[in-house]
Amino acid sequence: MKSFVSYYKPYRGLFYFDMFCALVVSVVDLAFPQILNFLTDGLYTQDADVILRSLWIVAVSLVAMYVVRYGCQYFITTWGHVMGARMESDMRQDLFDQMQRLSFSYYDKNNTGDMMSRLVSDLFDISELAHHGPENIFISALKIIGSFVLLMTINVPMTLILLAVTIVMILFSLSKNKKMRAVFMDNRRKISNVNKQVQDSLAGIRVVKSFANEDIERRKFEHSNLEFLDSKQSSYKIMGTFQAGNNFFTGLLYTAVLVSGGFFIAGGALRVTDLAIYALYIGIFVAPIDVLINFTEQFQKGFAGFKRFLEIVRTEPEVRDKPGAQPLKNVVGNIKYSGVSFAYDEGTHVFRNIDVEIGAGRTIALVGPSGGGKTTFCSLLPRFYDVTAGSVSIDGQDVRDVTLKSLRSAIGIVQQDVYMFGGTIRDNIAYGKPGATDDEVVRAAKDANIHDFIMSLEDGYGTSVGERGVRLSGGQKQRIAIARVFLKNPRILILDEATSALDNESERHIQLSLEKLSQDRTTIVIAHRLSTIRNADEIIVMSADGIRERGTHEELLEKKGLYASYYNMQFEGLED
């Protein structure tokens, strides 16, 4: 609750005035029966002339009162919602910022569709709760307490009967409330599963269609969709019992008033006119109870959404700046892995006790079977994951002692699986250096041998790449990704099978560009095409058992070990 209330702080002025307007609305509504009582028992018992002379004062006063109520109601409806929308926006920003901070390990375990659900639909319900919650509770409490006090002034025994029925009504509501909380949380989980299924299916739509598996995807979606439907039906059944039960008790309230009123009138303890005023206050007493009953559904939805919101916001990133971390400055590029071990899950080690030293400006290549830990080895350098044991250092500084921003700014990465952001080709190249000039973007594209292709397009650098770069070939996307790194111009390069998606001719051009980029920079290359790493200063052969071999291309061939067997398989004995 403290976390929720903290989002009101920037809008305290709006909130307090909203509550003031709610107070005015409540006072006006409570005043009308009293005004009616005053007129029927006082003014309207006078002579006709007195009544007629006073009517214009009554009319002007009532109109003025309702003009004020109109203004207050307008503020509540308009600016109250604006306040809720602003709070929703703040929460969404905080949630997105937290998602940017979370480590790779979090995304390894959680689905994008679920996070989208928390970012969009959950926060909408929270916004409605933020606006209507305090306002509904405040107005309803004022009206219930105010009307109850005024009812006591009319007839105490009758009001106590009313209170007894109301207490039973509250106990019934509380019992149903517990069940509603559980079912609305289940609603959130089930709609999240629907979003997961949609995101998964649409992201892989080309694979779906290439295998003609549309029916399978439809059945998978139907399953999660029907689960959500079942959950919604359960919630509606509970809501039906809840609302119908409370309407029944509302009917009992009116019944109690009419029966007890008749009893007290017969005994001379109550006047008929008092019963009429009493009936008006009953309406004011019951209306906010109905509001609170209806608000319960909204509260449970918002409460469930806020709990899911906090689950992410309170998640501590596994990889973050340590207190007192300093920026990594004047990077030379000396890299050292000392006794490094790593495991994604406890007990499942990718490798143990790795010792590797890479001098500034040197190029090392990592080769070996898939699952041998090559990509993981590289991921430890920019701290996408932290080592389980040992240390990784750059220029003698442990990477855990420097700020993440400065560390990752010093490292350029070209991955096998290239991601293109929505937007233009220029936007995607400039991602390597936000604020880059057009000349810098063009120079980077030329270095990556993609400039001529871009200029052959109708819109040139302004050409849209489509979602995930769907309008570009694999090789074109790879070269744009390489252009990003040219533009970033880092001291350390990681090339994770950067030429794997290219045809032979493109690979030749790109290899020349990469060799140019690698000059005087420390470079780590992951490659399956051994032809691309012949000139590496050192080749390290990794497997599930750790480092198996290391040396230059010629030295490893002479050893006739694992590297030589890979090389012969690719270039000499492929057909055999």
C-alpha cells in the first residue's frame, strides 16, 4: 500500500483538490433532504405571500448550490482521471526502466508476452483504481456516516435496525471478497498466457507458415483462450453472487425501514413527514454502499495488477553496478580470464577454471562444438552474466568494479542473430552512436560494404527495414549490424559468427571490413567457418570439458587434434 500511495506524491495538489471537490459533492447531496425538511416544516407552512416572496431566494440558492456541485463533479471526472492517467504513465515508465535494468538471466526465464501484459493491461486497471479508489471511498464514507448521523436524529431505534442489516451485509461482502481476490489474480495469469501465446505465434509466423502449422497454433491459442474464458466465467459467477446478495440486503434495508416505520408511526413515535425524509436519507445511505460494492471488482482488478507490477519492480537485477563502481577509462584492451567458472543453474557448469589472457590489439578465435561455452565465454566480458567463480578483467580492472555503461561502451558486439529495430536503415546504423551525423553514418556503411546497396534503394538511408528487418536479407542485416559497430568504434570487439549469414562473395567483402575494424583493437571471434580465423593470433578450441587446445592455425594443424579434425572435415574430407 505504501508503494501504491507513493505514486500520488507528485500530484498531491490535484489529489487534495479532488478530495475537496468530493467533499463538496457529498455535502450538497446530504443537504438536500435537510433543505426539504426545512421547507416543509418551516417556510411552506407560512402564508402564501411569504412563500411566494421567498421562492426566488430558494431557487437562486439551489441553482447556485448545484452550479458549484457541477463544477466539482466536472473536476472529479476530468482531472481525477487525468491524475490516474499520469500515475499510470509514471508506473509504466518505472516498469519499462526496470525491464531495461534486468539482467539476461531474467529474460531467459520470463516470456515477453507476459511482460507486455503487465506493461499495458495491468496498468490500465491500476490507473482506474488510482483515480476512483480514494474518491469512491471518501465520498461513500462521508455519505454513509453523514446520512447515518442524520438518520439517528430522526429515529434512533429505526436507525439501529438499519445498522444491524448493514453489518450483516458487510460480513457477507467480506466473505465474498476473499474469493474474488484469488479469482482476479487467476484472471491476470490467464490473460498473460494468452498474450504469451499470441507473441510467440506472431514472432514465429514465418516458421509457422513454412511448416503449414497454422492449425497447431490455432489449437494452442484456443487452449489458452478457453482457460482465460473459464477463469472469467468463475469471476463472473462470484461477482453475480456478490452483487445479487448485496442487492438482496439493500432490499432488506428498505423493507426494514417501511415495516419499522409503520410500527413507529402506529405507536406515535414517528410522523409520516419524518418517514418521507427518512426514506430520502435511506437513498443517500444505500447509494454509496452500491458504489462500494461495484468498486470492489475494480479494486480487486487493480490490486491484482499492482501486485504483478511490484513483482517486476522489486526484482533485483542479478548484474548491476556495485557501490562505488568507477567508469572504465582510457581502455587499452588487455583482457584476462583468471580461474573463471560459470553455471547458468546451480550444479550445471558450462565450464570450470578457465585461464585466458589476451593482449591489447591481439585477435583470438574460439572454435568448438555448439554448447561448448564459446558465446557464454564472450558474454562474461560485458557482464551479460557474472562469473560463478574467478574474475574477468580489462586493463587490470575487474569488470565487476567498473560501471556497466562504461564497460559496455568499450565493447562492440556483432552477433549471429542480428536484431533490427523498427525504423529506417539510418536509424539502425546510428544506433551504434546516438546523435551521429549523416556523414558518420555513411562512412560506417561504406566500411561495412553496405553503402552501395543502400543507395540503390528508392529511399536510400530513409528506407524502412520493417519489423525485425523483414525487408532485408540476412546478409544485408548482418552488414548493417557491422556498420553499427564501425560507428561505435570500440576498443574491444566480439564477433559472434558475424559472417555466418553471408554468401561467399559477401563474406569476402565483410572479412576485409572486419580485418580493417580489428586493427589495433582486441578482438574475440567465434567462428564455425575456420577459413575466417586462419590469421588469428591464437585459436582456442573449447568443448563441454573446457579448453581442449590452443595455439595458432599452423600449430593446431600440426597437433592433429580436435581442431585439425574440424579443419579436415570442412576442407578435405567433407564428402567422406
